[in-house]
Amino acid sequence: QVQLVESGGGLVQAGGSLRLSCAASGRTFTNSTMGWFRQAPGKDRVFVAALRWTDGSTPYADSVKGRFTISRDNAKSTVYLQMNSLKPEDTAVYYCAATRPGYGLAYLSRRYAYDYWGQGTQVTVSS
């Protein structure tokens, strides 16, 4: 069992940066693959980034490549999403998620690949 709590959201101007954190509790965090998703108003929840436990691979959605970076600190049981060069279209609720360590990279972009979810943190980017 893994419990996830996101933080770090807020209001930022376009071009600015934010770093989201996801604090995990539970005995299985250190061998979990972690992911970030986001959901804009009236839209589906979509994949942003993942960090696979087995080899450290980090797939990203095309819309955030080169701007966002996912990382983790196992000693703190925390996964991060560094978001730079933010755009108004990045406005959404961001969710952290955890799943088993060995899934293929393509599978990690699917919502149903993840077993545990946080409650979300709001990110608003003004133009």
C-alpha cells in the first residue's frame, strides 16, 4: 500500500517555474515506478511524465519534453516534477501516481497502469 500527497502547486506567470513534490508513505515506495498526470477543466486526465524504478527511464509527454523533469529522492520517499517555461496550457490539477516497477515504457502513459493516486495539486499559469 502506498499513500501519496502532492504539494507545490500555485499561481505563476507564463515563463515561470514551479516544482511539485509528491510525498509517499508505505513500505513499497522504494520499488515503485512513479508518474505524474494532469487534468485541465473539462478534459481527461493525461500523462505528463514517469520514472521507471527498474532502470530510471523517464518518458515524457511531447507537450512537456524539454521543459519538465521528473526525479525522485528515495531517502525522502518523494518524487518531484520540476516545471520550467510554463505556459497557460499547462494549467491543470497535477496528480502523482505509483505502480509496479517493471512495466514497459509505453504502458506507463496509461492511467490504468497505476494502482495508487494522490489527491492532486492545482497549477495555474497566467498569460
